[in-house]
Amino acid sequence: MGPSIAKYSPDCGKGSIDMTREGGFIRRIAVLSAGVIAIYFLTIVSFQVVFGTQTPFMVVVSNSMYPTLKINDIIIVKNVPIDDIKIGDIIVFKSPLNPQTPIVHRVINVIEDIGGTKIFITKGDNNPTPDPWTVSGDLILGKVVYVIPQIGVVPKILNTYPTLKFALAALIIAIILVSEYIDYMKNRENEETLDAGYGSEDPLEDGGGGTETLLY
């Protein structure tokens, strides 16, 4: 009894392979998107932990501290013990007149009340007179430790026009999607080229385009 001849076609199982590739592409996009979001939140939380405050970054919006601090400078604020604050330090505190408004001014004097509690006298470098209030420790948000010049205009614009935040996020996601799709298509073309090469190099290939395998 002679050998049985079965034909193998390179297209066999191609549909399931394509589905596997597409599934891998979608999973890769999902992982990248989740990674970007996680990195964003981890970065924010990390800065909050390191600097000990919920608002480690603030944008200067007035000239009261000019020329030390200019409008659109970003200040980095760190929470420090009240006893460590001394004359000459630049601090951020809640306005005694409106606690919702943060103010960044320099400490020009430190006094103690009858109970020994420290009270701070502040003044803007560009103001002719001290502030018309005193600042208690519970109003202080932190001490300015770093200044990043002039890049505060970006978050200021984003806060003024909230829709730009979503547009920027959408643009970043679109760039990731397009980049990943281009890589996916290139890899797919390379794999299909290799598959075609394997299907045509068998010495037992017949005119039907399939590769014959001898089964005993």
C-alpha cells in the first residue's frame, strides 16, 4: 500500500493567527494607556509625599514678590516644621482674610505671643509695606524650596480652558495609538512575508500552491 498524500496550505489557520495578532495589539494599547495613567497619578502622589503637602506645585500670579518671583513662575512648596521657618524664608500661606486664597510672601519678622506660639510677619518683596495681618502656623502651607521660571503659563492656560486638558490627553492617546498601529502593521507585513517564503521553498511543492507532506 502506497503512502497517503496530504496537502498543507500556508493559509491554513491564518484567520486564527490574525485574530491573535489583533488581540495582542489591543492588549498592548490597553496596557500602555493604563501605564500612562498610573505614571501620572504616581508622579503626583510621589511629589505630595516627598514634599509633605497636597499642593507641591503653585503658579505665581502677581508681581508682589518681583523680581524674586515673577508671574508664571512655578514654585515648589515643601511642608516644614513651624520652628524651622525663619526670617528671610519665602512661605506660602492661606490669606487670613480669605483662606481659599494662597499667598506667597517673605517672612520679615517672627514674634511669639504670650503662650509661646510663633506668629509671622510677612511682606511682598515688591510691596512698600508689610502685610496688614499676622500669619499663624495653622495658615502656613509650606516653604518655597525651588523656583521653575516662566513655565507656569502652561498649567495656567489649561486651568483657564479646561477643555484643552481633554484635548491634550486625547492627542497623547492618539499619538500612542498611531505609533503602535504602525509598528503592528510593520510586524504583520514582516510575518506574512516570512510565511509566504516558507510556503514556497518546499521541494515537494506542486502546481496547486500547497506543500505536500508524506503520511505513512
